[in-house]
Amino acid sequence: MVASKFVVENDLTRLVVTPLPAKSIVRTSTAVVSAGALSSGLHTAVAVSATTVPLYRGSVLRFPSDLNLLVSADVAVGATSIPIVPQTFVLTDGAEGATFAEAEIYGADNAGLATATGEVDTSSFGDGTDVFMLTVSQTHEISISGIFATTGVMYDILRPYGNGKAFAKRELFFELFSADGSSYQGIARLTNYAETKPFRDVQKFTASLKVQGELISIKPE
């Protein structure tokens, strides 16, 4: 039996992705400028100059002094007010922040990480039945599945990147957050996208994120 204090409950697991520019694996930030001061208190929205990119539920607005605001609903281009998860803070008029326009995979209810190791046999004459192996590669893949939620991230990212010809060679930056405070992040290609529409059930989806290069593991603080 494992003591409850060592068990990680998955109610806080989140998967967030950021579309990357064509032929690039570098995230680019977009400026966010506050329009109007907010005095100390609990706020549920922040006024800004008109947004130039769509923002999705899960996007983070990063302002000076380590003020990070989490967007609580999809926001279209040109919006001047951004809904946020309720938070107590102070914000000055004209404060310059930034966002990577990341998008939470809303509706996902399962995520799994698998690592496959490529090895070669380096045994040689004189080793007899003993075997010596050398690791030559590691590949990482994150499988995701869940309910197909009719949100911007499904129509703007998952479907186009999963089965759209124009996005077949485009990468995503991803962050997989666990309830214990740890996370994985890296660059990946979206593959094996599928939708199912069972009778007397909800529409569902499955997909894989195939990591390109290094998988970065971040331990909880």
C-alpha cells in the first residue's frame, strides 16, 4: 500500500500547446499592453489594447514584477478585454506584458508519456554469451485523448495540425503539467490524429505528440 501523501492525483494535469511559425522551432511572444489601471483587488478581466493574435483558454499574460495572468476563455483578434482566472493584483495603465498565445487542450482527459530506446549490440569476439548494449537514440511520444470540445483550440490547432495538409510539417511547443508541480516541455509534431463519433456517446479525439529533439523535464519547486 502506498501512503496517500505520496499519491499524485491527476485533477490538475494540464496540456498546453503553442503553434510555431512555419519552418521555425522558436516561440515568439506577442506584446500585451494594459489599457487602464487596476487597483489592488480581485479581478476577473483586464483591459488591453486591441489584441493582434487569437488567445485561448490557458494562455498566460506575463506582466512585469512576475505578474502572470491566466486567460479563462478564448479571445478573438481585436479584443480589448481579456477574461482571466480570478486573481488579486495591481496593474498600471500602459503596463507592457507579453504572451506566447499558448492554448490548453480543453477536453483532454488522458495523457501518457512513453520513451523508446534504440540500442545496438556492441558484443564482440571473446564475450561468449554475455551481451553488451549501447544506447544510440531515445524517442519520446505523448499520447492524448479526451472529449472533442467545440473550442478554438480544436478547430484552429488540433484539427489543422492533425489532418490539415497546410500544417503537416509544422511543429508545436508543448508543456505537460502534472499535479505534483512537475512538467515536461519541448517541441513536437502532432500525429495520429483521429476523431470518433460513437452512437449515444460524445464525440472524442485521440492524438500523439512526437517530440523533436530534447524532452525537458522540470522538477517541482
